[in-house]
Amino acid sequence: MTDALVQRVAGWLVDAQSVVVSTGAGMSAESGVETFRDRDGLWSKFDPSELATVEAFERDPRKVWAWYRARRQQLTTVKPHAGHRVLARWAEMLIDYTLVTQNVDGLHERAGARQVCELHGRLDLVRCAGCRHEEVTLADLGPDPHCDACGARRRPGVVWFGEMLPAEALETAMAAADRCDVLLVIGTSGVVYPAAALVEHARARGAKIIEINPNETEHSPLADARFPSSSRDTLVALDEAWRARRAAG
Ligand code: OAD
């Protein structure tokens, strides 16, 4: 990460009226949450078609719940890092700031962010597969939870492959990408749609695209600036530079 690049991007942020930040699993890697497609990522050890589809849940609900139960348990041991806190504080820097995430760990909110567009749901959300009643809890619900109200099985409140994304979060995110001057895309491989389309929308609109990711991704060819580094340190450096430039007028 060169200082010249940090300064150049800080200049774009100072000039921007509207900024979107879109995060993926790499945002939380330094908090100890596993990513999906890195060499040791979750999808290198587990088959998503057996764990992250409605069909898998219908076939073997106990197996699917056991996997999410372990991930829910892990969330009780992890904490947001300084990069999450930077992204929460950026809401004070701009009137038009939108934080979008594919992450289901809730760490942006725990770092103080409000109104996060959570495109893939939340691990701490549990939904009845029958009456759709929802509860936010990380309590251990046992090996095969059922709904108190209707008796149907309960499932994790995450979006599985083939399912629709939450309409309001998706609309808000797309509208923000269509009007932003700067979009930062952080810690995502950029292969899962429609989340990945945010970058294409912003780019088509003429926004500057900034990528923070140690590895090249599908988004890299579209980036005006690339930080091949970790989300935490890069965001802390960008935050300092943006604030210093703003203070200097
Ligand atoms: P991936 O696992 O596909 O990509 C994670 C990205 O984070 C990779 O490009 C890594 O290079 C990068 N990375 C790793 N450590 C990093 C760090 N410290 N700082 C910055 N970047 C880092 O995760 P996503 O793109 O988020 O969907 O995956 C998208 C969706 O696929 C997930 O939301 C999930 C999964 O299937 C559902 O569960 C519906």
C-alpha cells in the first residue's frame, strides 16, 4: 500500500458527494470469520449444494442446521476490527453513504454501523419455514429447532443459493450504486450475483471503483485503484488520509 495511492483515493473521497462500500467475507477475515473461496475457505471443505440450498434443508434439515449452529456459535466468539469501525464512522463524513454487505455475521452493525444493506441475511436471524415468524437470537436452539407458534421447522435467516435476496436491501443498494461517485469493494471474490453487479452499475455510471483485496478478483479489471492488502490496515490508512485532507480544507 503506497502513500501516494492512499492520498489519491483520499482525494476522490473528499470530492465525492455519494459513496458506496460493498463488503464480502474478506472484510471479516481478520476478525477470525472464515471466507468461502480462499484456499482454506468454507467451500473448499464443504459442498454448498449440501448446505446452502432449500433442497438440502428439505433433504437433511438436521445436517444443514448443525452446520449453521456451529457458525452461529462461532459468532459469539468474534469481534469487529478497526476496519469495521472505520466503515461505521464514515456515515458521519457524508450525507449520502451506503454500506452494503454480503456478510451474514452482523459485524458491521456490532461496530456501530446503522442501516446496513445486508444482502444475504443474518446468521443471528432464525425464521420459521412454515409461518415465517422471525427471531433475532444467537442462543443455542438445539439440534433441530421448531416453531413455538406453528410447529414447523426453523431455519437460518440467510439467503441460500437459488433464493431471492431481501428486496428492500437490494433496491437500496442498487439505487445507491447507480448514483455514487465512489464505490469501494472490499474482500469479495465478485462471483456471486446480484451483489457483484453493484460494481458494474457504479462503473457504468462513471464512479471511481476502488478495490481492497490481497488477491485479484473478477472486479480487479474494473478498478481505478487497487489495494492488494488487508481490509483493516487499508481502511485505517484511508480514514486517516480522508480526515486529514478534509481538515486541511
Ligand atoms: P469469497 O470467499 O468468495 O471471497 C473472499 C475474498 O476476500 C477473496 O477474494 C479473498 O482474496 C479476500 N480476502 C481474504 N482475506 C482478506 C482480507 N484480510 N482483507 C481483504 N480481503 C480479503 O467471499 P464473498 O465474495 O463474500 O453467500 O462470497 C460471496 C458469497 O458467496 C457469500 O456471501 C456466500 C457465499 O456463498 C451465501 O451464503 C448466500
